Amino acid sequence: MAPPPVSDMASIFVQIGGHTEVNAQGCHITNYVPAANGYVQVRWRGVKYYCHLLAAVMQMQRHPMPGEEASHLCGDKRCVRPSHMTLESGALNKTRSYCAYFREDPNLVCLHDPACL
Ligand SMILES: [Zn+2]
Ligand SMILES: [Zn+2]
């Protein structure tokens, strides 16, 4: 089944936005209950979507290509702020956990593009 047009998905994303709170890091944290993997899902037109994937689609204005994942620049799985998201390979996405882990270390040099937050 072809994914819905990105322009159609704005409506469900607005609905998710009504269920968020901004934290100290500027993340938009949903108050939906996360799945066991820590990610929040929403049902739209009979299909379940990860909210952070919808946020990444809103940010990039396209769907992920094969092998790409929705990736958090902020390292917070519950965040659905589009500007904290990108689409990139799963391998690259995994390397961001290093930056997230050492976020408080002033010696951390992030080489990601877009950079981690
Ligand atoms: Zn965030
Ligand atoms: Zn980084």
C-alpha cells in the first residue's frame, strides 16, 4: 500500500500536537502512553504510525526511503517536535546514541549533519 501524501498527514500531526508538553530541552513530549519500545504510536485511517516518524515526515516533507529511519537529533524517544527529527540510515541513527549519552560532556564533538541537539 502506497503511503498517504505528506500533505494529508499534516492533519494527524496537528492532532498529536494537541497532546504535547514542552520540556526544558525544548522537546515536545506527548502524553500518549508509549509502546514497550519507548515510542509513541497513533492510529490514523486504520493504520498505526509512530508519532516520531510522522514528525520526521513533517520536517523533511517526504517519506523515508528504503533503509532510512526517523532519527531524533535530541535523543529523546518521546519527542515529536519536527525540528528535532531527521530521516537517515539506521546505521547513522544508531551513532547518535553516542552523542546522546555524552550530551553533558563539554568535550563532546558532534560530527552529525544535521547536528545532535
Ligand atoms: Zn526533542
Ligand atoms: Zn551527534
